[in-house]
Amino acid sequence: MLDKQNLHVSTYCEMNTNKKDIRKRIEQWKAAGAIMEKQRRDRILNANCRQAIEALDDAFESALLHTPPRRMSGLVEQQAWFSKLNR
């Protein structure tokens, strides 16, 4: 038996959601996902790379000035992890 007094309201509402409503919501997200993916792809295809590089140039230069170079690339450590995984 479900103790409704101790059950969180949102959990109770979720448990009573109609399967038809759930399917409808899934279909809505599928349609929205396709639209959002098309918008994302269009933005990428129509991006102005020159403007993007110019917009980020100051941030890149600042990072170069304020971040010391690493002594190691991490490749040696990565290869050690891969070696351990193969054992």
C-alpha cells in the first residue's frame, strides 16, 4: 500500500502520469530534437570563422600569458593507463 502522506508530491504525480501523456511528451521531444539539431547544424555551417577567431583572440592571448606551459604533455601517463587496461 502506498503511503501518500509520506510520499513527495512530485513523485506521486510522476507515478500517476498517464502512459498516453508520456508517449506524447516523447514524441514532442523527438520533434524538438530534430529541429534543434537542424538549427545547430545550420549555425555551424554558416559560422563566420574569422569573426569567431577575432572574438576569442584576446581570451587566448590572456591564457597564454597567465598559464605556464606544462612540463609534460600527459601522453606518457595516458600510455601507462592504456598499458594497465590491457593487462
